[in-house]
Amino acid sequence: MPLVRIDVNAGRSPEQLSRISRAIHDAILAEYRIPERDYFHILTEHAPGQIVAQDAGLGFERTGGVVMIQIFTQGGRTREAKEALFASVARELGDVGVPGEDVFIGYVENGADDWSFGFGCAQYLTGELAIPAR
């Protein structure tokens, strides 16, 4: 059950924003084989100047169309699985018009005891939800 935060500069249409979110979800579905309804995205638009995303010394320039993605998910996936996910996200976003240099991903792992899906309960710990298998 990844929680995905997506930050973009303002100026895209609602349809474009939906396509970006869906492309990221499709990549997660394909690589991590989660259920379709494990779709938890927060998409935030920012005014010009509120997102700074330089190249970290890699020698390329980003555009104002940068898509900053934070994926919060339970730990335990292999390095190869994460690399496959990153590549799939970039590929899916490329298909909706976001070039690879504008795809920035931060990946944060946690445990089953770090989630509450409502009512102040830790449903993985209470057994209301099964802990996802890797």
C-alpha cells in the first residue's frame, strides 16, 4: 500500500494531472503487483518558484514541468525491485509527456506498524488487513 505524494508546478489541466497520477499508479501496479484499489495519491500544485529541482551535478536541466514524487511504502523490497519501479515510473510518465529529466523520485520505507487507514487503528497490527507479501 504505497502512499504517493506528487508535487508539480501549476499550469497543467485537470486531465493532465489525472494522467500523471494514473501513470505512476500503473507503474506501481505493474512492478509491485498491488491491488488496483491501493490507490492513495496526494497531488499538489505549486506556484512558480516553490519547487526547486536542480540536477544534483548530473549535467542535465529540468524544465518547469518537473514532477516530484515521494513514495512511502513498507520496507522489504529488493534494490532490483526499486530500480525496476523507478524505470517503470519514468517510462509511464514519458508516455503522458513528462520527459525523463523531469521525473524525480524519493522512496521512503517503513513498517506495518507505521500505518493507520482510519479510525485511529493500526489495521496491519490488529489483523484487519493482511500485511502485504513481497
